[in-house]
Amino acid sequence: MKNKLHDGLLNHKLVLSGLFLVLVIQSSFANAEQSAKAKNKQPLVVTLTANKVVKDASGKEVFSKADKVKPGDLVEYRANYANVSQAGLSAVVATLPIPKGMEYIDRTANPVAASATVDGVKYESVPLKRIVKDKAGKQVTTLVPVTEYRALRWSLGNIQAGKVIAVSARVHVAK
């Protein structure tokens, strides 16, 4: 009983720390956006939002701020990459973190052509694969569970002056 209670509290702490990370990122991006507009020195402004996704009585998805979530809730992260400069930007790469306590939901990356990482260092095309040894000791390739993904990345290419490109993905709050 004590271990179940401890594990439950630990899971909630992870969710809260993940949400704290999201709020810190949102705050950082908001500050960067204000600073960029004030000084007009940063050509690329990134705005991250986290919205809870629920269905209304008719089955239509409804979004609300994800400031209070519980295990099992569905959250959509969206990052807008805005070119606020007078010139086009090239070779733009977008990264969307998946905080601890959150689990990526397969095939919700938008745009679809994403890469992912389990360690924050090495990104590969989705779905991620790994080589493991089977019971006979033979090396086989298996899919990495999407619940292990820690970030998604997209190569956005060029963003013209004044344009915005959005990336998004959905996660569950871990149980």
C-alpha cells in the first residue's frame, strides 16, 4: 500500500514537473517574443502552447488551457515559428519537447514527416527502431515504443518574411 501511494505521488510530481517545464518554456517564448518585437533583433519567434483536448456532447473536440491536467488527459502541444524579420529564413528546424510525465501519441505529429529522439541527442525518422537480441541471441530490429519519445523535430526549410509555420503533437498525461 505504501509503495502504491509513493508511486502515485511520484507520478503526480512528474506530471507537475512536466507542466512546470511547459510553463517555463511558454514564459521563455513569450519573453522572447516581446523582446524580439521590442528590439526587432530576433528574426524567429517561437510560441509554444499546451491545450487540453476533450470532446463535447456532440463528439466535437474542444480545446482549453492545459494548466490543470490529471493522468490520462489528452494534451496537444503546438509551436508556432514566426519569421518577424524583413527577410526569408532558411534551414529552419523546429523541435517540440515531450516532458517527463507525458507520453507521445503515435501518428499525431503534424506535419507527419517528423524525427524523434529518446535521449535528446540523436534524432531519427519516425517510427524509431532499435536493435535488440531475441531469446536465441540473434539481433533483431524492433520498434521503440512511442511512450519513450522525448522530443520531436521537423525540418521546416524556408520561412518567408512575415510567415508562420506551426508544428504540433498530442500526448497523454502518464498514469
